[in-house]
Amino acid sequence: MPVNTVFAARRPTGEIYSPELAAAHPGRDWILTRILWLSGCEPGCNRLGGVDTMRRFIYIHGCPDSEPMGVPKSHGCIRMHNPDIVDLFELVPAYTPVEITED
């Protein structure tokens, strides 16, 4: 997909993010460019049932380049700038284990 493609429920919406689109939809949680789906490995913690990472649409995705990084802003996702998510998407094969930790 082109850089700045807008996704909703993991599917492209047909929109391309722009400042004008952002102004028309204030408060929207922008999911852009690429999505790395996450599936938890710990039953009862982040896999299966109501806590499942994938079922809750928690993933690594691009966001507007103007957005700050390193601050909580999404609905549990890990947000990256678009050039970085494009690079990561090309480097990481499916089913690669991902460990998310706090500094």
C-alpha cells in the first residue's frame, strides 16, 4: 500500500492521510501505511478469550509523522513513523516473536 494509506479494522479504507483529512476527522486514531499484527503467546494474559491481542486489534502500525513517539496516545498499539514501519515491515517475516518491554 502507498505510504499514508489509512486502515480501519486492519483493512485499507481507500483514504490517504493528509492534514485536510485529519482536520475533517479530529480525534481519529490514525492507523497508517503498514500493520504488523500481534498475536499473544500467553493464554489468559494476551491470547484467547477477551484478552487476546489480535482480537483486540493491538498491533504495530504507522501514524502521522507529526505525532510524538514514546507517549501513550493509541488504544494499546505501538505507533511508529511511516518510514520506520515500512522498513520494519520489509525486515520482519510472519511469525517472528516480538517481545515488548518498558524501559
